Amino acid sequence: MKNVKIKIGVVVAVVGIISGSVYFLLTKDNKKINAEKPISVVSKTVKEVMKSSQKGVDAILAGTVIPNSKSKIQLDATRGIVTELHVNEGETVTKGQNLFSYHSVDNETELKDAELSVANQVNAVAQKREAANLKWDEYNKKKANAKKEETKEEELNASYMDASNAEAEVASAQIEADKAQLLVDKAREKVSQNTVTAQFDGVIKSIDKDQMNKPPVEGSETPFMEIIDSSVQYVEGKVDEFNKDKFSIDQSVQILDRNDTSKLWTGKITKVGNLTTDDDSQKKDDENQNASKYPFKVMIDQSETPPSIGQHVYIKLVPKEPEAGKIALPKGYLMKTENKTFVWKTKNHKLEKTPVEVGEENKENGTVEIKSGLTETDSVVYPASELKEGMEVEQDAQPK
């Protein structure tokens, strides 16, 4: 029994020695591997660091593409029924272009009556003129005979009065003809107004053809025709109070397709408005009493392939260009001793601990002004415990 225990002890000792040797070798190899594994050092230019450190550049909003304006045309029951279309859905129209025409029996009848009245008055003027001309011919004959003493003065005066009266009748008939023409012009204007024209350049979004050739239904909320002006496009949406201050008027933004973020457009913020009070925002406010919603609006820059009206997009701020001649780095890039402040700068692709002169601190943005020691084109590295003076920075790590 004693010999068995001795044998077991020997086996355990041997196993322990082997395990220890393996652990030592593995540990040694791991340390060697870790020591040989290169540290990837990423550098950025000072200009890029300043851009990425701007407040709100990581904020993203959601919105919907809308047109510059929209026109919903309701039919007017007092103007008759629509009998003729001059455009089709999807067609591009220009301001003043004919869209559709009403047909009104009353207006057509009024125009025909007025035109008939004008014709009658014109005939009356012609008749009065013919009669007046005869009177003047008669007077002129008597006047010629009066020189030969064949016509008495009393007859001559009477003939003159007859011609003058006939001329006055011509003038009166002409006045009536002019009045009749005014009625024609008015009736024609009514008829011309039966043709509805486009109020701006745009695209015909929809036409409800079921409303044609029958009396319009009074009080109907369904538009007969809808036109959108897409010459200028906007994005509308809402921003919560936590992100509102990150956005301001005239800020440049990128607009990304929510279904394909590789598709993007550019634009500028034109509005960051007052607190909304619509039902949708109220519902969300009920869910989160601390979240208020504010409307925003972005004007999309012109492009050859603009987004579609109604398309859902993301809005992302474009970092502003740093102020010329002024450098401000995030505090995290600075290393301090009792008397000096340093940054890790790259020189000839190697790390160099470089002293800098600092100025005022911007607590809101978490940046510190660098008065001297760096330029915008210098490259810097974010401090880390494994960084050492002279450490090589990979070329691929340089910003492009």
C-alpha cells in the first residue's frame, strides 16, 4: 500500500512539472507575440480634428422631402361642369398654361345674346348713317341752289336741321353699339374664365377624372386636380429639445436617403422653429414629458437627380470650416505637467512629444485654444499609455 502511494505521488509530481513547463513556454511565446505585434497608431491633421470636434456634428435628424408649394384645385359649382382637360397626370406645366375648362350654358347663352345685340346695333348705326348721308346730300343741293336764288333761306335752314338731327341719331346709335360691345367683352371674359390656368411652374400630381362631365358636388373635400411646384425642394421634420441647439439657420447639411445612404444631397437649414402643438407631437410629449418637439426646414440644393417628393431622408450636419488662423483642440489631446502642456505630433512619420502654448478653454465644446506649437496641417495622435517617443506612424493611417 505504501509503494502505491509513493508511485501516485511521483506521477503527480511529474504531471505538475510538465504542466508548469508548458505554461511557462506558452506564456513566454505569448509575451513574445504581443511584444512583436505592432501597435496601430492613427493620426489626423489638426484641421480634421477640429472639424470632428464641433458640437453637434454627430447629430442626425429624420425628415420628409416636400415641394416648394402645392395647389389643390376644387371645382366651382357656379361655373358649370368640366368638359375638357388640357393636361395629363405627371405632365410638367408652366405658369399660365391651360389646365381644364368648364362648360356653362348660361355663360354661352349670355355671350350669344350679347353678340347678337352688337350685330343689331351695328346695323342700326349703318342705317342711321345712310339716312344722315341722304339728309346731308339734300342740304348740300339746296345750299348750291341758294347761290342761284332758287332756294329760299328758310328751306335751307330746315334742311340743315334735318341733316344735323340725322347725324345726332347716328351718334346715339353708335353709343348703343359701343354699350353692346362692352357686354360682349364681359360675356367673353366670363367664358374665358371657364378655362383654369396654372398659377406656377410645376407637375400635375393627380386628376380626379370621375368629377368630369357632371355637376360638381358642393362641399366636396376631394380636389379635382393637384399640382406641386418642385422647382425648389425642402425637407421638413421635427427636432427634440436636446438636439435643437445643435442646429442653426444657414448651417450646411447632407441629406441621405433612409433606404440607401449612399445616395445623398446637400442643403442648408432655413428654419428651426417654435414648439409644435400638433397632435403627433402632443402624443409623444405624453409619452415623454421631458421631450419637446420643434419644427425644422432644410432647403435642398439643386441637382441633376433630386430626391422624390415624399421621400424619407436623414439630415446630417456638415462640419464648418475652422476659423482661419485659430486652432482649438479637444482637451483629451493635451498632456499636462506642472509647467508645460504637450501633444503627440507626427514628424517624418514618427511620434514626437511637442510642447504647445494654450489659451482660453471653451467649456461648451470641450476644446482649448492652441496659441503656438501647431499648425492646421500638422498631424496629431490621441494620447494613449502605449505611445512612446519615436514610435513610427503607419503611412496608411494618415488622413486622406
